[in-house]
Amino acid sequence: MSRPTGGSVNDIARFLSSGGGPGSPTSSSSVFSAASQADWAAKRLVWVPSEKHGFESASIREERGDEVDVVLTDCQVKVTLSREEVQRMNPPRFSKVEDMADLTCLNEASVLHNLRERYYSGLIYTYSGLFCVVVNPYKNLPIYTESIVEMYRGKKRHEMPPHIYAISEAAYRSMLQDREDQSILCTGESGAGKTENTKKVIQYLAHVASSHKSGSLGRNKEAGELERQLLQANPILEAFGNAKTVKNDNSSRFGKFIRINFDVAGYIVGANIETYLLEKSRAIRQAKDERTFHIFYQLLCGATEETRADLLLGNADQYRFLTGGSIPVPGQSDSENFTQTMDSMAIMGFTAEESLSMLKVISAVLQFGNISFTKEKNHDQASMPDNTAAQKLCHLLGINVLEFTRAILTPRIKVGREYVQKAQTKEQADFAIEALAKATYERLFRWLVHRINRALDRRQRQGASFIGILDIAGFEIFQLNSFEQLCINYTNEKLQQLFNHTMFILEQEEYQREGIDWNFIDFGLDLQPCIDLIERPTHPPGVLALLDEECWFPRATDRTFVEKLSAEQGNHPKFFKSKQPRGEADFSIIHYAGKVDYKANDWLVKNMDPLNDNVASLLHQSSDHFVSELWKEVDRIVGLDQVSSGESSGPVAFGAAGLKTKKGMFRTVGQLYKESLTKLMATLRNTNPNFLRCIIPNHEKRAGKLAPHLVLDQLRCNGVLEGIRICRQGFPNRIPFQEFRQRYEILTPNAIPRTFMDGKQASELMISALELDHNLFRVGQSKVFFRAGVLAHLEEERDLKITDTIIRFQSAARGFLARKAFFKKQQQLSALRVMQRNCHAYLKLRNWQWWRLFTKVKPLLQVTRQDEEIQVREAELQKAKDKLTRLILKLFLDLKTRALEEEKNGLMEKLEEDEERAKEMSRQIQTLSQQVKQKSRRD
Amino acid sequence: MQIKPKKPEPKKEAAPAAKPAPPPPQPEPEPPKEPDFDPKSITLEYSADQIEEFKEAFTLFDRTPTGEMKITYAQCGDMMRALGQNPTNAEVMKVLGKPRPEEMNTKMLDFETFLPMLQHISRSKNQGNFEDFVEGLRVFDKEGNGTIMGAELRHVLATLGERMTEDEVDRLMAGQEDANGCINYTSFVKHILSG
């Protein structure tokens, strides 16, 4: 296992893996606290349900039939529970495991405990078989840096601690190697971190798929730009599609599927974004303490004076559609974010005109809300006494204010074959305004996505394969649920089916690879009845089909829809007609995440989504090019002719005019949604899916706190527990031969001969020595497969065995120490005895006359010998003296010799000098005599 | 968006019907209901010489001021050990009739009562041998090189099983660790079994 080492990286790695040993439970198997091991084995620890902690630890005292006596570990209180309530605890070696599928006791309590332990240690990612579970840390963890990206590059999933990068890397590698399209499915509650993780995936892919620096220069530059734009797409989408909610300061109010296309070499060549179910009602109304989409506040806070004037902007509290006025988001500056959004749009290639036009429409959406109608005194008709807001609106949208007013107050409606002017009530006018505002915003959002796609789509290079990232809300189960929840739950039902099916395929493959005969059940089929209940078109028609049908029916209401549904589907096993009185749920559907109560109020309206088509066609003909483009498709909207002037049932009743509308003229929301979902599922089915489950730990946005019941609910809803349940049907625990032998050989002494033996054979011998029921295990090609819980059993036996040996060894050690101490004592004793004997003897002796005489005489005896001794000593002294004199003499002589020697040397030197001088002189004499001779000769 | 399932998932327990039977319930840590120690059932098999030797040892343990030939319950274990046995604490407690902790230093035991206890303990076969101990300690040999970290061994002896005191562990391990703080457990076991 290769783990990067060295200073800073190591520090960061601390955030990724659970401490000392390398991450995987296999290699850290022997690193466990001996003490906790002892605890677990001796106390027989289990999990029991707890109001406060979800589950708490307890130890079994006694088991009586179906009842179990336990003592709670924390408070030492004794409790009696039924056997089903008690869940077995995993041995300590499984503490903080990275893959919960490795847990041998697979139960809710253990899963929760493991997630919680890891979360408290800052380990937010955990695998659960195919799933990667992530718990929102609510703080910044240093685990998303480029160096971490580098650490995950090219690594297999099991080589590194769990991380979204590991998932991304696996998807990327598998796409390149197997040429198979990939998808990463992020689901979870709002605030669980779907969008953040989606961004991390894109960040990772943008990093690894563009850093191949081999291409030509021009190409690189372009690739860099594309990746930059890809990264900018999210901030823009977030500005327009995200909002602050009670749970989440940056909650995505739409689902999205981002498809990143790669070429054969693995470069990013383009991307495409598809969005689902924008919560457009947020544009006109928000719950307490919630905000509408960020862009509204960004515009109001960040726009320059000039822009403010151009767009006729007011303050946040001047708009009726901003229910709470201006609500700041802690830690965020709307005006700074505005600049960033504008920058992102510039990078994305939006022109200044495009940006301005978008902002204009934003201002217009706000302005819609300020138009108010009053009821005429004499009749029901609505009027608009003050048209300032309408004027502003029409200015912004480039339409004529008189035409607009007429279209709102007295639209032309087709009755039979003729058009008539039909005066609207105040309610109808209000409804129309709101519908128009919502539709305008939705169209703007759609345009934005389309525009981003245009920027990200590079046609010049052919994409070879893609990685799709789905970021969509998970199951929503409120007290009462509406049409939106039905859509999202329907989606999740389909996604879960995809997961179950994938798991089935993969398990099947693993069993085949290991040569194990096992009929796995395709649990994907389990979900089909519920899906049929929702989407089946006929025989009998499902919920969506019936809803559509009802929309075309004269005098139909939400009530008649519920009645029809109950009549058609009353016997469906997943359907329950509510017997409660009106006001409570109308019907319930058993989704796989649980029973969901639906209330059918406004479903017909929501499904048809009617619009004032008079205004729509005005907008279509707007003098502002941008606005008219937004409204270019007006033929398919549900117009006013489908909406009656209904006297009886509220602002909008359907078909009251008795008009038979041709089916298929336009599309209902349900139809459109079903279509886009079908398309999405078709795409996903052709990919290799990777599953990310995001978990929100608490509803207070607090770091380090994990509310157990909240998390358990989510685990139930998002299929983690279901996945585990399915896992349990097979042989979920798998151990490579080598590790199996190493760990459990102690249980089968003498089963394996000391000579070499291959892993499979050794494991088989061990298993037969363990006398396991054949149904509890299978031996594959490289691993032993076990049923859930078998390993815990082995682990327990191993612990008992070890503890037993340790106790025996401790006894031997105690014996050793005791005997050593005893031996010492014995020695001390015998020493004591010797001393005692002596003392005793002395006591007797000291009064014995002879002894007394002896003691008196003894000193005298020594006197007689003194002379002899003196003589001896004197002789010695004499000898020493002689020796000394000799030595002194010798020393003296030595000194003398040395002095003479020196004198001799001095004289010798002098002699030599004299000889030298003599020679010199004789030479001088010679020369002189020669000179004399010469001189004399000359003379 | 509160997720509040109204009911726990109904199918949770329904499907695993096909599930295999869970592994057999774990064996009890102690074999259930072993008969209590009955001194009357013990026949002494010691020779007169042996008994004399034991008596001598017993006097060594006798700390009564007047030499009543009695030892405290707490001394019983070490008394047996001094006479060459290796009982576990649990075994000692059992022959003493499971006294309460505070009785250990107050209750006294005379030689005649002690003898059958010693006889019982010495008949216990399961005292562990060299191979067992080496195999047991091998579990803690992380490197697989025949040594254990001294600190780890200390920890094991002081926290697992019948925990030993720090002082006991210190005396036991004096001079056993090498320069790296490691202990060759084979020779360690040999050393212990030699004494």
C-alpha cells in the first residue's frame, strides 16, 4: 500500500485516514487497542436503542428465550429488552472501517456508530459497498487541495482513504480503460452537500483531464479555457438557481445532470447541463427566514447607480415578492457575489447585452409583484387603480402598458368558436400575475442553461465518452406531500432501482469471478410495482396518467382526481387510500424509503401550469429581442380557454366552460417531467453508475454534531441500509486467503502443516477444522466468502482464545514472580538461621572459663612474636636502603656522563668551525699568492 | 425539507426470511455452572515428606504475631505458586469459595484447609505450555520478526485477561527488553517457564 509521505502531505493525510495504520481494515487489522478488544470479548457488548443517541452500548448479562437482560455501559442501569431490539456490536478491529460492507455485524446501529466515529474524527467519507457516504462537515476541511488531487490520481479505490476524488478517479479511469460512459449520482437531503461534492467532481476532472500537457500549444490554450468555463458554470447556475433556506444557505432549488464529454485521449471536449424541476414558486413567495434566488439580492445590492436607474430598481423591502425584505446570508456579501457572477458570465462568454437583458428580466419579475388589483365595488371585476408598477414592468419587458392592462383585466378568451372579452376577478388577475412572474423566471433560467450549454459545447471535436454527474434531491417525506414531492420521489424510486440493479450485476460478476455458485436475487424488481403505480399509462393508468386525464375532464377537481385514483388503484399493494377526514392526507404511496402521505390540493393546477396567453403573446411580440426570445414558444402553454371563470371553486377551476380540449395539444408538467426522467434514466442505464449519498448531520448547520435519528432516517431513505440488507442475502464479508490464515490460524492449532502450503488449501483446511456449516461460507479463487456475522463469531472465538492464553501466561508469570520472591525469602531465612545459630553459640560461649581465658591470653601471645618481626623488618629496611644508594649513585653517574657528552659535542663543533676557517684562509692565501705571482710577473 | 418517515420501513424484516441461520450463539466466556469447590471431595495424595516441606513453606507465609500457622486469603495464591503451581486468579478465588474483595485481607486460612485446595489446583491439567504461549504472543508480533514491543507486552499484561499490576509487570520484564525496546518472546516465555 503506497501512502505518500513527507511533511505537509502527511499532515493532510491525517484528515483522510483514521490514524496509525494504513487505511484499509485489512492491513490495520492487528492495530487495535488491546483493552477495547478485551472489553468487547469479556462484556459481550451490544447496541440497544436509545432515545438520545440512536443506539447506546450495553453488555449482555443474561439471555432468556426472547428476552435479554443488558446493563447500559454509560449509566450501569439494567434493562430487559426483546431479542430483536438488541443489535450485535462489531469487534473493535472494525472500528472506523472505511468500507462498511466489511463490517461483520451489519446492522443499523453499527452503521450509525461507524459513521459517527469517523465523522467525529473528521473523516467525512465512508464507503458502504457500492455507495460512498459523505456527511456534511459544516466546516472547511483541507482535503480538496491540488496536492490531494494529485494523491488520488491514478490510484485505485482501495489504495486511498475514501474520498469523492477516489470516486471521480475510478469513474475517469474506468471510462478511459473500458470505454464505458460513467455517471456519478449524488443524492441527499437539502444541505447534505450534493452540490458541493458535484463541484469537487468537476474540479477533479477539470484538473486531471486537462493536465496532459502533451498537445500543441493552441490546443492547450483552448482546453484551458473550456475547463475554466466549466468551473464557472456552477457559480452562475447557483446565482440563479440557489437560495438560502432554513436548512441550507446555498440550497440548490433545481436538480441537474452535468455531462462532461471527453475525447479518446481523455481530454475534456465539452459539457452539457440539463436541469430538472426548478422551484419557480420561490421567485414569488418565500417561507419565513428564507430567501428567493441569490441573483435578486445580488442585483439589488451590487448594481451600479447607472444600472439601478436603467433597471428601475428599488430597495429589497419595496418588493412584495421578496417576502422577508433583505435578508443577508452570514459570511456572504451579495454585492461581492454580484461582481463574481458577472465575472463568471463574462468568462462564459456572455455579452454585455445578454447580461444586462437578463438583469432586466430579473427586475421585471420583481416588478410583477408590485402590480396590485382592487375589486370593483359593484361587481367582481378587478381593476388597477395605480399602474406605476405596470408601467415600469412594461418598460422593462418592452410591451405596451395599455395592451398589457387589457390582457390582464379583460383577456380575450375563446368560447366555442368565437373570442370574447372576459373580465377577470381580482383573484384571477393575481393568479395570472404570479403565474406570469414564475413563468418568466423559469424561462429565464432555461435560457441561461441553454446559453451555458452553447458556451460549453465544442462541436469541433468529437466526444468519445462522457461522465455524467447527477445532483438531485433525495426522497422527500414531509408530514403532507404535494405534487413536487411525488415527482422527486418518483425519480428516487427509479434511481434506487438503478442502484439495486447495478449491485445485482456487480455481485453476480464477483461471485462468477470467484467461481461461487450462488443465485443472487435481482432486488431491482422489488421497486417495479411502485414505479408502475406512478408512471403506468394504462391498464390501469398510474397516478400521472390519471392526473393528466383529469386535467382534460370537464368539472374535474383535485377531489375527483383522488376519487378516480382510488377507484383505479385502490387495490394496488403500494397504494393506500387515506381513511382520514378531509384536511389530512388524501392517499399514501409506499415508496421504498417508506410510506409517504400525499395531499392532492392544487395538483390539477400544478400539472397544467396555466398562463394568461394574452400576455404571453404580448411578450412574444415584445420590442425587446431578448424578451421575445424567452417567449418564443407560446403555442404549447395551457391558456385561459382551459381555465374557466369558475364561479364556484376558487380562482381556477377546470373545464367548467364545458370545453372538450383536444389531448396532446400541449404538455402537462407531469408529462414533461416523465419524459425528461425517462431520457435521463436511459442515459444512466447506459453508463457505469457510481453512487454518492450525502447526509446532513444536523439541522443547525453546526460542525461536529451528528443527530443520530436524523442520520438514521436518511440512511433509511437513501438506500444505504437497504443496500446493506441486500448485501446480507449473500456473503458480504470477504477475506483474502492470506489474511484469513494469519488472523485465525490461532483457532485451528495443528490444522495446517508447518511446511509451505498455498493459501486456498490452507484456508480450506482451517475451515474444515473450524467445523463451520457449509451454508455460512464459500471458498472462492482468492478469498473466503462469509455470511454476515460469521466473522464476528470467529473474531470472538479468537479473542477468547487469546484472552485464555494470556490468562494462562499471566498465571505462569505470577508463579514465576511468586517463586522468585519465595526463593529470596527462603535464602533470607537460611541466612537468618546461620546468624541465629552463631549468636546462640556465642551467648553460651562467652561465660565458658576456657573461652574467657583464651580471650585474655590471646593478646599476650602476640607480644612474643614482636622481636622476630622487628628483625625481619629491619632486614627489609636495610635491603631497601642499599637499593636506594645504588640507585642514587647510578643516577649521579648518568648525569655526569650526559654533561661530558655535551661538552664533547660542543668541542667537536668548534673544531669543525676552526677547520673550515683554516680552509678558507688557505684559499685566500693561495689567491693572494697567485696575485702576487702575477703582479710580480707583470713587474 | 424534513424527512420524517411515518413508519419504519415495513419490508425491513420481511425479506430476510431466506436468510441463513445466524452463526451459533457465542459460547459463554466461562463454561456455565461449574460445580463449586468442595474440599471434602478431595483426597490428599501427598507424602509425609511433602507435607512437611509444605508446612515449612507455610510457616514462612504465616504472619500472625503468635505463629498460629495461618495465612490470609490474599496470600493463598502466592502460597500455591511458591509451591510450584500456576493457578489463575479465578481458580484461586474458586477454591477459596469466591470471597468478597474486602474479605481477602481479613479472612484467614489454616494449613489443613489449605492442603486440599493445593491438591485441587495441582490436578488442573490446563496450565498452558511453551507452544501455546509463543503462539498467543505471536498475535502481537506486528512485524512478524519474533519480537514484540516491550510497551505493547506491558500493555497486554496490564490490561488483558487477569490484569497484572505495573509493579508485577516491571519485575517480570526487568532486563528483558533489547536496545530498541523489543522483546524476543520465545526466549521471554522460556525465561518465565524456567522459574
